[in-house]
Amino acid sequence: MNAVSRSTTAPASRGVQTIRFFARFTRGQRWEHGLLILSFIVLFLTGIVQKYRNEQWSQDILSTPDRLLLVQTIHHIAALVLTLEVLYHLIRAIVLLARRKMSPALFPTLKDVRDAGQMLKYLLFLSNQKPRFGKYNFEQKVTYWFLFFGIGIMVVTGFILWFPVQVTSVVSGGIVPAAKLAHSTEAIVAGIFVLIWHFYHVHLERLNLSIFTGRLNEDDMRQYHSAEFERLTGEPARPETRDQGGQS
């Protein structure tokens, strides 16, 4: 997502150190992220209980037709919220790109391939130098584009399963079982990816709340986004030796 590239400075007073903050996400982007999290969690929980319908714990939850209908209704409502969010995000991005008002920083480049190789050398103690990251590092781009296409698959296959009669009146009926397999498998993979990769790297490895606050402090900018810091301020980021990696 596009982020605002500007810095703010906390009011200074005598004897108090001034801390600069850099705007990272707009209010709209934070709302988008919140809706994405909420709808994804609801979809995952209501979907997993239907996927494993033969398990005892699932049968306990879906013990009556009314309960099954309730779970399916909640799943469909969350699916509509996610679909609207995806459409809004996609249309907004296209408009901003057409108007040249969206930063291309989130698109993969050859530098990301080189950064991944350099990071591998760093982790294997073959180099003391970490790659210098701009607004987004290669891990963040992998996360974004994996979820972008993964959610796209789930949206398309989900509507096929929701309206099988209408879909099979146009295409072969074999698309329904294929959609069911793709939908449930992608949901499991995305859930594991978000929990193990994204959540750990962003919120557990180091406490990063920029997606909620919208801003990142100067120390994190210098350490984790040194190239972006220097681009915005014209100041050199202090050199770090074997510093911790992370995402923002």
C-alpha cells in the first residue's frame, strides 16, 4: 500500500530529547488493514469448522441445521466485506497509479533479489553487511504479493462455491470441486503464512505497531529503512553492525 513520505517532530523542551517520527501509513490504509484482519479471522474460523465437518469438534459446533446456517451466513457476510475491501484497494491503486500519485516502492525489483541474496549471506555469517532497505524490504513485498494473489484466489473460488448453479450454467461442473480444493487449501496456507511469517516478523520479533499508529520512530527508520531515511532527510543513517532485521 502507498505510504505517506514525510516526517514529524515531537515538540522539544529544555532537557528533553527530541524524537522524530515518520509517517508510514495513512488513516485510510490503517482502516483497510483493520477490516482485512477482522474479515480474514472471521472467514478462517467459520471456514475451518466447515472444512473439517467430520471431526468431533466440528460436529459439536455444527450440531444442528440452524447452527450450520448461522456459520455459513457469518462466513458469507465476512466474504462480502473482504471482497469490497479488495475491490476498493485494487481500484484505488489503479487510479493512483494512473495519476502517478502512488509510490512504486511496493513493486518487486531486481534490487529485492539482490537484497535477499545479501540477507542470506548475512544470516549465514558470510557477510557483516545487511542490505540497505528503502520504504519496503523484500520480505514485506513477498508478504504483500503472496496475500494479494492468495486472497484473490479465495475470493474467486469462494463465489464459485457460493453460486455453483449459476457458475456451472456457464462452465463445466468440474470447476466446483476444483474450486473447493483450491479455496480450502489456500485458506490454510494463508492462515499459516500470516500467523507464522507475518505476525512473528512484524509483531513478535520486534514490536512494530506502525500499521496501527501510522508512524515509525527515527531509530527504527535508521535501523530498518536506512535508505528511505536518507532519501527523506538527506542525513546519513548511522552504521550498524550485525543489527537485527525486521519489517514495518
